[in-house]
Amino acid sequence: MRNLTASLLLFCLPAIAVAQTPSELSTIVIDAFAKSSDGWSSDEVLLDDARRARFLAAVRTHRPDADETTCNLMLLKLRKSGKLTVKATRRGKPADDRVLPIAEIAARTIMEKFDIATDTMIADPMLRQAFDAAALTVDSDVSLYDVRKAAFQLRKSRRLKPELVLRVADWEKEVVVKPLAEVRADLKVVPTLPGVYLFRDQTGYIYIGEAANLRVRLTQHLTDSDRRSLADYIQQTAVEGLSIEWHAFPKTSPARQVAVRRAYESELIRSRNPRLNVRP
């Protein structure tokens, strides 16, 4: 029996190896795209739920156990390398400018949490679902197709470049997002740790600051902020539309030093362009 099992494995292994080669997968993906895209571009196929489902179904007629993420990333790779020669003339309209800040906030939230690139975020079904959920926390009425498209537009214009400071300054940080109303109702949800905080709403990032004690600093902002522009904005804006994101660091981390926190804060101000900050 053992010899028979070994013989069967030897017989099957070459077929498995061939079936999993990138060259064969690329051929399958190109064929599936040609049959299912109906003239839509590769980006449009991945961004739209129905088109993406048709593409994956076409792939699985050849490879029933095909992994969705692998197939989606292969489609993008083939397009970028110029090997996706299928004619694609149908493209949706560009995302509305109103959606761009929502896409940026959602994308940066997921990219920070999972340390991934934009393509992977859209290609992987679990990460795409997390991105969609993050977008809906910013604006519950936003079109998920539009916000995904906006994320791709931001990526292509290089406005979603990875922030080096977030990779270097890991230090076991905890990133939390809370509605401003919830924080105001119970300031104890904010840790008494050093860190950086970001006020944001549907229009993008509003203000970014640093603090030796996040709870103390945010309490000041929410009672009588010494930053008049921020205080006026909070007073004049519907609180329901505002949220606070904070990056809290252990007390023993380098972020206990004000110079380190300010360097971290400056990088976020540079990349996220909050409206009420003086540029570093």
C-alpha cells in the first residue's frame, strides 16, 4: 500500500506543479478576462462587485480552486506589464472629488493596520471588506464602488505613498478611531499615553497634533482648545460628522520624547495635509 501511495504521489505531483505555474495562471486569467470583461478595463473589473464575480467565475471554469486574491493581483500585474492585450474601451467616470478624502482616510487606515499596498487591499476580499467598512464609518452613504475607484486614483497620482515614519516608528503603537461625540461623552476611552492625534471628517483631515498624554490634550481640545481655529471648527460643525484617530505609544517607547513625537507628527502633516495646521 505504501508503494502504491508513493507511486500515486509521483504521478500527481508533476500535474499539480504544472497547474500552479505563473505562466499557466496568466494564460487562464487573460482568457477569463477576455470572456468576462465585456470591454471594461481591468481596474473597472476589480472595482465593481458584479464584474469581478464574473471574472472569477470565468477563471474557475479552468481552475475551480483558484484563489481570488492571486487571480486579481495577476490581472493587475498583466495590465501593468502590458501583457493584457484584450481590448478594453469601457471606463466609468472618475470618482467625484468629494469621495477622495473618504478614500484616503479609509485606505490609510487599512494600509497602516495590515502594512499592505493599495492593490492588495482591493484584490484581497477580506481586506477589501475592511476597506469598505472603514469608508462607511467616515460616510455611511458613500458608494463603495466610487470610494474604491477614488483609492485607485489616489494611488496612481502617488497620493497614497507609504509613510516611512509609520513603518519605522512601530514601537507597538495602537491606532484607534472614535467618533468625537463618543470621546466627548467619556474621555476615559482615551489612553494616558504619549502619541499623535488626528481630527477628521468626511472632507478629510482637519488637525493633527502630538501629546505627552493623549487624554489630557484631547480633554483640552474638547473643552476649551487653545487652537482657536480648531475650537471654532468644532463649534460650527455637526459633531456627528467628526471623529478622532489617535496613535498611542507605550510610555517606554522613543515617543516619550517630544522631539520624536514632533517628527512623527510632522510627517503626518506633510502627507495628509490637514486644513488647520501650519505646515512643518
